[in-house]
Amino acid sequence: MLVKAMDMTMAFAMVLGIAPALILMYLGVRNYTFPRVEQPFFSDPTFFMLFVAGMIGGSAMFMVILFFRAPNSIILMALVAAIQVMLTVVIMNLKRFRGKSDSVFYGYGLGLGSACGLATGFCYLVYGSLQEADKGLDASVIALMLISVSMALILGSCGTTVGEGIARHRVMEFALQALLPMVAYYMLFAAAIGTGDSMMFYVYLVLMLLLGAVYYYYIMRKKLPSIIREVLMMEGKKRDDIPRV
């Protein structure tokens, strides 16, 4: 009976952990691939390969976070943010991605994949903690949705920022730009965990969502078309079908 309950909890965590990233995947790239444009701005197989790599990496990162009990320390969570950004740089800084406009999208896919792995793990842990604290199902679902959606927003947009740095040949400059919101997000997460089951727990989760939403809007809605246009110009290319803001 206990094993069955654990299986149900994990399935619940996986749905809530993965669904927001898949929705953001569709919303983020739909205007840049077929059928919205005749010639896609990136390769679908490469995008999904990096998405899967992100899921594996995110799951491994979660195990490391769990081993060191990092959520209990704001400093450790800030270090986790730095490690995560640098791992994204290492994966993206291959010769095949440098100076290419499609690297922006691949960074996005890698970030969303990482969000899937991490959010699933955190949703599993937090759900168990809330049930032990006798929180109702409604409160648990709200908390898990806030975590999962905010994590997909922040990791997807930070991955895009790293991808922009790879595309522009300005790797560390843009890695540092991605690091700032990532550190702020994880520090808020640690603060939320530190409050236990108080009302401040939900306040911090809402702040995490607001941070992720604002940064996502800035990167994916306001900046992305101009980023693609400028990197294409660096490559000596021009396209008239770049979506407008």
C-alpha cells in the first residue's frame, strides 16, 4: 500500500513537473518553426536532444541538491544556481553552436529540460512535506504549480540568455546575466523552504513566479526577435519572416 502511494505521488509530481515546461516549449518556439514559418529557425531533432539532455542533467542536479540538503541553505542554493549556469555553458559551448542564431533556441530547450528534471524532484519532496503537515490537496496543488511553472519560466529564459551568449561569441558576459536572476530565484526558494508550512511559504512561491514571469517576458517576448535578427546579421544572413514583438 505504501509503495502504491509513493508511485501515485511520483506520477503526480511528474505531471506537475513536466507539463508547464511542455506548454512553454510550445508557446516559446511555435512562431519560429513549421507551420508558422516555411523554413524553421532551428532543428527540431537537435532541440529535443538538448531538451532530453536537460531532463537528465536536471534530475542529476536534483540528486546532488538532495544529498547536500541545499534547500536548507541560501548560500548553497546560490552555489547551485552558479553550477547550473556553468553546466549550461559547458553543454552549449560546443563548436557546432558557436555564432549560430539557432543556439538561442537550443539554450531554451536545454533550460526547459532542466526544469522538468528539477521540478519533478522538488514537487515530489514538497508534496510529501505538505501532506505530512496535513495541508489539503488544494493547497498542495497550488504550491506545486507555483514551483513548477516558476522553475520552467526562469530556467527556460536563463537558458535562452546563455544561448544568446554562445550565438554572439560573448559567453561569460551573458552567463553572468543569466546568473543574476537564477541566484535570486534559488535564494527565494531556500527562503521558502526555511519558512516551513507558514503563509510566508506561499508568499515566497508567488515571488518566485513573479520573478520567472518578468524575466521570461523580457527575454522571450520583448528581446527574442531582435536577438535573432542581430545574430543573423552577424552571420551575414537576413530573413523577412522573423516574428514581430
